[in-house]
Amino acid sequence: MSDDEIILSELNDDDLVQQMMDDLYDGLKEEIEDGVNILLERGWTPYDVLTKALVAGMTIVGHDFRDGILFVPEVLLAANAMKGGMAILKPLLAETGAPRVGKMVIGTVKGDIHDIGKNLVAMMMEGAGFEVVDLGINNPVENYIDAAKREDADIIGMSALLTTTMPYMKVVIDTMKEQGIREDYIVLVGGAPLNEEFGRAIGADAYCRDAAVAVETAKQFIARKHNQLSAG
């Protein structure tokens, strides 16, 4: 062990949280798991560990990804480290009934088997404190609707990487309209061939250029939804 190696348990809370943000940025999963356990042992609530250390750290990762400072491989590593921390916190959060940011059902549309972008969005959303139900690839309309109802989701996220599968997003939204449930969900769409104009044309709530934008957009819509509920 080198002299300058940092011993997490010897750091005070503020320094430990700062160190965890750095470790998250560097994708160090074991260090994140250790940090989470140390904060819990010190009497931190699971929700505080999630928001003040992990979500705060992933927010920095998200901004640097958006600004082109970090790239997909680094973000995947950070997200994987985040997952390690989340695995410890999830059961505890469920027990304590911590406030939920929101719930998202996400999947790649029918005919499309690309999932790197979708996986990144799912990880970043979890990193922001959302609960995410990942439907995987090649999803017909009923997969989205059944899962959204079953999971009591706030958001439906659809991804497509092929120009040939993009139109299927409209099929899903049109089916929701036919069933009278379109207004029950926030619909976010994304994928390389899409743009804002397409998102508007098919009736989505928003088109998200990348995972960082998806998180910011989701937060805005959820905040609006909560405001409407409290006002209503």
C-alpha cells in the first residue's frame, strides 16, 4: 500500500462524499460500494446517500458527457459504479419509503435490436434517482402499455436507431391515444436518426438528444406534473 493511498473510512463526511464523486467519475465500483456502506454505518439515511453522493456525482458525469468531456465508455463505467452503490441502497430505500423521483418504462421499439443508447439512458436515469423498468429490445406496442400500467409508470421512453423503425414510435403513441391513456404518461423518444421535429410530428412530449438531456427533460416534466397535481 502506498503512503498516499486514501483510506475512505478515515475521511470526514464531507471529504468522503467529495471522494465518492471523484471515484464515481472514475468508474471505481468497489470504492463506491465501500463509501456507501461507510456513510450508512455513520447513520446517513439511504436517501441522503443516494442524492448527496451518488446522484450528485452522476450529475457531474452527465454534464461532462453532454459537453463532450466524457465519452460513452467512461459514462458506462461510472454508471456501473453507480449500480454497485444502488444495489446496496435499493432494498433500504424500499424499506424506508424514500420519496421517489419518478418511474420510467424504457425499451427499443419493435424491429430494432440496438440498445447501447437505451442502456445508457436507463443507467443515467437510475443515477438520477428514477426507478427504471427496462423492457430491452424489439418491443411491440403492448409491451410498453402493459408495463406502464403494471408498473404505474410516469414516463414511457422509446428508442430507435434505424430510420425504418422510427415510425413505430408513432404507432405506440397513436395506440395510447386510441385507448385514452396518452395523457397519463410523459413520452420521451430518442435515438441517432431522430430529431426534435420528428418528436413533435409523432406527438411525443420531448425528443432527447442523449442520456444527459433525457435525465434533465424527465426531471422537468416530473416537476411540472407534481406542480399540476398539487395545484389541482
